[in-house]
Amino acid sequence: MEALTPTPGRSAARAAGPLDLAARRVNWLDRRQAVLARNIANADTPNYRPHDLLPFARHLTAALPPDIARTAPAHLAPRGGNRGAAPEDRLVAEAVPDGNAVSLDREAVRIAETDTAHALAMAVHRSFMGMFRLALGRQG
């Protein structure tokens, strides 16, 4: 089977298909789970601020090149930033006297959301793989 490659004028996400999108989502969810686990591990560290990844939709949009051609070097400059790092969570409103702002309740909710999203992405992947097997005449 030939790999899908973007054609001029098509973004990489549209050309990649649902399997690639599910794989990217699982990768993002794995990284988010590690960031949330680090937050919990530092729940007693003085002055620790919790971190979280950008939402997946924003992460995906930032990773895609624009569909518009650049006519000058200054036009549509790529979005910079450290995409590998988890930015500090700006939604944190409270901290304990030692400066730590980790809320175990909030982190537990985020971990549960991440786990649910991970299960959904894996189900999508399994479903598409089942359809491919069926189309190829293979069972099991």
C-alpha cells in the first residue's frame, strides 16, 4: 500500500487520514499523561506551578503548514515556540502558602479526561484497522 503524501494545496492532516490522526492523538495523550503525572509527583514541591499541553486541536493546527503560498520571506512566518515543552498552566488561580499550585482534584479530572480520550483514539484506530482487514479479505 502506498503512503499518502500531501499534494500541493492540501494540508498534511487532510492527506494523512484517520489512522495518522489517531496516532498523533495517542502520542499527544501519552505526552499529556506524563506531564500530568509530573504535576502530581510535584504536589508537595514548594513554588511548583502545574503544567499542561496545548489542546490537541491547537497543537495540530500549529504543526500544519498554511495552505497559502508565501510570496515574501516576511509573509506568514512559521509560528515559533518550544513545541516540545509543556507550558505552565495559566488557569491556576490558587496556591498554598508554600507557593505550590497543584490541585490533586484538578489533576485527577484531567487524567480521567486523558484516559477517556486515549480509549476513544485507540477504538478509532482498531475500527479502521478492522475495516482495512475486511476490505483485504482477512478475518481476525
